[in-house]
Amino acid sequence: MSSLNLNQISIANSSSLTPEDLSKARLQNQILEDRLGSAKVGRFLEDTRLRRHLTYIFAVIIFLWLAAVVSILYFNNNLLHLNLSENVLITLLTTSSVNVIGMMLIILKNLFPKHLNEEE
């Protein structure tokens, strides 16, 4: 029984196992648990790095979007004389507000999830 695999161990044949076989099985189990733990830590670090990058990207997008909206509002009656109607300006402000709030919710939900599934 020197080439005993973990798959071959069951309750039915556990009485025929030697202490050496049990020791090998425990060692293999410990190795697998260590690899699983390392994989979980690696995935956590990678997720954290990606979340950080996404947060910066969303922050830049929000800044540029708001800068464009403020520019349009400022230049509407000043320098460029765009003369946009009130309905266009209201729509622009409403959609930009919804976009900013939506992006921030996406960022916050990603950074601070409600439920963490530890078995993944």
C-alpha cells in the first residue's frame, strides 16, 4: 500500500491503513490546504489591486465629466455664446448627476461588499 492515493481512502478500508499511509494522507492534505490558502491570498491581493485601479479610473472619469458639464454651463452664455435652451441645460445637469451618483455607487459597492463568500 505504499502507492496509496487520497482518493482510495474511505471509511470501508480505513482499518487496513497503516500509520504511514495516514501520515502521508495528512501531509498531502496539509500541502493542498497550504496551496489553497496561498491561492486565496493571491486572489485577494489581485482583487485589491484591480479595485484600486478602477477607483482611480472612475475618479478621473467623474472629474472630466463634471469639468465638461461646468464648462458647458459657463460657456453657454459667456465666451462661446452657445445659447442652449433651459431644457437642454436641465437634462445635462440631471444626467450628469445621475452618472456621478451611479459611478460612485459602483465604486463603493465594489470596495465595500455586503457579503463576503469565504468558500470561493
